[in-house]
Amino acid sequence: MQTQVIIIGAGPTGLMAACQLARFNVDFIIIDTKPAPTHESRAMLVTARSMEIYQQMGVADTVLQQGQMINKFAIYMNGREKAALETANAGNGLTDFPNLQAFEQFKNEELLYEQLKATGRDVLWRTSLVSFEQYEDHVVASLYDKSNPFRKISIKASYLLACDGASSLVRQQLGLNFDGGTYQNKFFVADVQLNWQQPANKLIASLSRVNFCAFFPMYGNNSYRILGTLPESFSGNEDVGSDDLKDVITANVKLPFSVEKLNWFSVYKLHHRCVNRFRVNRCLLLGDAVHIHSPAGGQGMNTGLQDAHNLAWKLSLVLQGVADDKLIDTYHDERYPFAQWLMKFTDKIFAFMTSCNWFIYQMRTYMMPHILRLVLSTKWISKRVFRILSQIWYSYKKSLLSLQFIKQKLKFCAGDRCPYILTEIDGKLQSIYHLLTEPKFHLLCIGSSGYDKHIPDHLTAYIKVVNLPLNEGWEKSGVKSGLYLLIRPDNYIGLLSDEMSPGLITGYFNTFKGN
């Protein structure tokens, strides 16, 4: 068998990579050892940045309809609310998705799998990677078909994407160090039908001296995901049952409740680890295969989705001959720093929330609620918190793919996510993200009559010109006169300039080439 890309693993990251490659008409084969998509999952939240990817794919409304919007995040201690943040519309003016959205990992997988099948593709289920060999211009993978053990499968591809999770066989066979550590306390997760008096759209984090629990509302009557740490007394216990979990949760939350139904639970160890190379020759690692961390902030699954979104368009340009192979190096350059930051960020939050240290416990119990009430009541700070947790803040401004030639003093720069600006589209005031849905670059011409006649002929298939008026939204962002933004297929600013010419566009695309 021969293809352009082989994807190992059909979890959220692998399925997103497949769907993105399909958008760019890249040929691929995707495999997974499971017999079908899983219905047991740990990730809960979908960030605004991931929702923008789903919007680009045309499926954001499905997430909104089948997910659960969270209107309030509250911190409890000893059964009493100590601090709260109203999260409803917390990101207004920043994104089309200003709310905290719960949408379980298995639902993300189902959504992406349906999108994949709609393109006429499917996953090779019950198929596992045995080994692979890399060559100068391709990779050959040997597979094992569990449904037909006597069948030997060999696939030749230009690139291999490792989306095979925290125990990645690809990472192990590449000999990469998965540097980091393991948290001391065990972690649990349980999907339940819960009977209690709390509002259905309220996320609760309950802290105690010995552990913490969080209650995530899910779609459906009284459906909750409860997760948290087990006290140190369970450290040597390898057989934790559902009754043990109920006792732990009851002791922690100190609120009246009853578990009507326990649908699923799991107990496991948490790790915080990251490799220092996201690419090794023809192999690229994504998602949990390359970085894992605590669930603090609901960042993990979303980071894997964005890894795939960042990489897919680069692979497509290389495979179509528009760019040289070195363009793919920017995947590591752009995503590795974020993974490093994220691991440190979530580690600090998790350590503070779970530490049994006397001093930290006193800080958490007596000082943090007062600080949080002060901080979260300040509008600009709460907006900043939303920007961080929603992942819309991150910029690739240090990337080789971020170029700017401007004299205007703008509130954004090359490498930033596309500015969130409202404009009239089809008679309605909408964000410009509704115009950035095609799998190509978009040249935004602000206050200009357009530039389509000057796009170099060899690039017309890869760039769509969008003419936009210089309205109040742009003016508030610092735009005073004509401006041009070349938006990458993943909706980050690649090129920013006060003026535009065919040579400038050609020069930008030449940064993708070796000469």
C-alpha cells in the first residue's frame, strides 16, 4: 500500500489530522488498534480556539447543540462557595465562542469521525503499528491486522504522524526521551447521574487539605463528570472501587448529593512530560504522544487538536510542491514553545490545588478566595484569564513564517491569531472568521479596492482575496489607513504590510523554500 501520509492513532488528534488533510486533498491512511471510537474519555472542555477550528470546518453548531455551556465556575471549601467567576459570555468581543463549553472527548471523536466518513475515508480499525523504517524521502510502516493475523501490511508514505497517545510506540522506537515526572497522588474520573441542588451549568472545584474534586456538568439531565485526586491513604491501594470513590467525594465536597447511576470510572496516574523534538526526519509527533500534563485548565485535548491544525496545511503545501520540506520544521518551532509553557502553567495550577503542604494549604484556604474575588471582579483581568484558558492568546510572532512591514501602530502583529473584527456579511454583522473557512491563505485587504489581479499566477489557487472596509473595529485595533493581512490556513497572520505587491507575496512564499 502507498499513500502520502500515514496517521497512527484515531483519537481526537489523529482524527483532526485526518480531517484537515482531507480538506487539503492530501491522501492518507489512518489506523488504530481499537475496534471503534471510544466511549470512555477523560477530556471535557473545548476551548474557544478549538471551537474556531470547528467553525472553519462547519461543525461548530453541532458542538454547541450537543455540548453543555458552563455559566459559572465556583471554588468550594467545606461545602461552602468561597469564590466564583461568571463565565457566561466571558469572552464577548474576543471570539464567536465567548463561553466555557463542555464537550466530552468521545463526542469530539464521534464528530470528527463522522466528518472523516463524509469525505469517503475511514479508519483501519483493529490495526496496530509493528515497526517502521525511515528513508531519505519516505517512510515504510509495517502493520498488524488483528482481524486477520496472517495478513501482512506494509505502507509506504512520505510522512508518518504519531498520534498514538502517551504510550506512543512511535516515540519509543524513535528513542526520544519523554522528560518530566509523575504526580504522587492517583487521579480518578467518573461519569455519573447526580442528584443534588446545584445548577446544571455550574462547574465546581472543591478543595480540601487532602485532595480536590471537580464537578463538570455534561449534556443531559443531571449528567456530571467528577474528577479529582485520591488522598495519600490510597497510595498503595491498587483496587479502588466505586464505593471508595463515593466516600472520597462525600468527604471532600460536604454537600448533600446522591449518585443515581455510575456510568463509568477509572483510576490512574497523572504525568507531566514533553519531548524536545516534535519531528524526527519523516516522523512527526502530535498530541499526547509528544506532551502530556495535568488536566488543570482543560488544555490537553485542545492542544492536540491545534497541533494537527498547525501541521496539516504545511504538509499539504510540501506534498503539492509549493514549499520545500523545511516548512515542516516550523511545526516544531511553533508548537514546542507552547507545549513547554503549557506544561509549566498546568503544573503550577495543579500543584497549588492539590498540595498537602501546610503553608500552601493555608494560602489556598484563607488567602486565595479573597484574591480570586478581587481579581475576577476586575473586567480586564477576567478577560485576560479567558484569553489564556481559551488559548486565543498564543502567538507565533517569533516564527520564521511571521513577517511584517508596517509603520502603523497596531494592536496586533504578524504571528498573532487573526484579529476578531465584526463586519457586515450578507446583510448581518458577523466576525470576519466567517470569511476564513476555505482551506487556503486569505489576503485581507483593509480599506482597499482589492488585490486579486496582482496575485502571482502560480499562487492564485492558494490565496483567496477578501476586501473589507476600514470600519470602527479595525480603527480600534490601530488601523488608520490601508492594510494587508495574509492569513494562513490555520487563521494566524503570516504577512502584515501597509502596502502589497506581487513581489512581496512571492517573497513570503519563498520563505517556504530552501533557496
